[in-house]
Amino acid sequence: MVIPVILRRSQLEKNLGLTRSTIYKMMQDNAFPRPIKIGRRAVGWPENEVHDWLEKRVAEREQSHD
């Protein structure tokens, strides 16, 4: 089993340019992957799930230009 890279919220904010409130609003709307619990008070997002989400966004953009 390959252990996935886990991204913390601050990394998401920096890499995606999204704010904390935007990330959580998108999760509430089922428009962004949900985090996994990695500790008693810590969560993180598997990098591959965030990558898949981003690829889907790019594909949607390209489909809208066809």
C-alpha cells in the first residue's frame, strides 16, 4: 500500500489560492474533497484527491470552451 501525501489546510490555501472559509463552504456543498482525521485535533487532505479535484475543474473548463 502506498501511503498518500497528506496536505494540511494551510498548504491548500497557499497552493490553491483559496481561503479557509471557501474550502469549508465548498466541502459543505460537496464541491471539494473532505479531509481525513490524522490526529485527535488534526485533519488533512490526501494529495491525490485534491489533484483529482483540480484535474476535474480543468476538464470542466475545457469542455465549456468546446
